[in-house]
Amino acid sequence: MKFVLGLLVGFGLGVAAGLILAPQSGEATLAQLGEQRVVLSDRSASIIDQIRSRATDALAQGREVYDRTKGELTERYSQAKSGQL
């Protein structure tokens, strides 16, 4: 119980110190956070586009490998079935 009480008192003192020692007003901080949100959302959109592009490329490569392997196996099966192997 003492630990939880100490934790809560420490948290309260930390919040109070942060409010007192803040380098700018709350409105300025909110404005700055809003600007950073816009920048981060633009970056995340760019990252999502890159991931989507790489996934599409990887899927296309996987399909090529699948088709090539399927063709080779079909050919070998036909050869083995006809006794040419």
C-alpha cells in the first residue's frame, strides 16, 4: 500500500513540476502537437505507400516463381509418366 501511495505522490509531483516548469503555454504546446501530428501523418502515409509497393512487388515475384516452378514440375511429371526421364 505504501508503494502505491508513493507512486501516486511521485506521479502527482511530476505532473505539477511539468506544469510549472513548462517552457511554453498549453495553447502553444497544443498547436505544436497539432503540427507534429500533420507531419507524422504525412510520413506514415508515405511509409504505407512504400510498404504497399514492396508487398505488390514481392507478390508479383512470388507468382512468377510459382508459375515457373509449376511449369517445370508439370513438364518433369509428363516426362516421367511417358518414360522419357
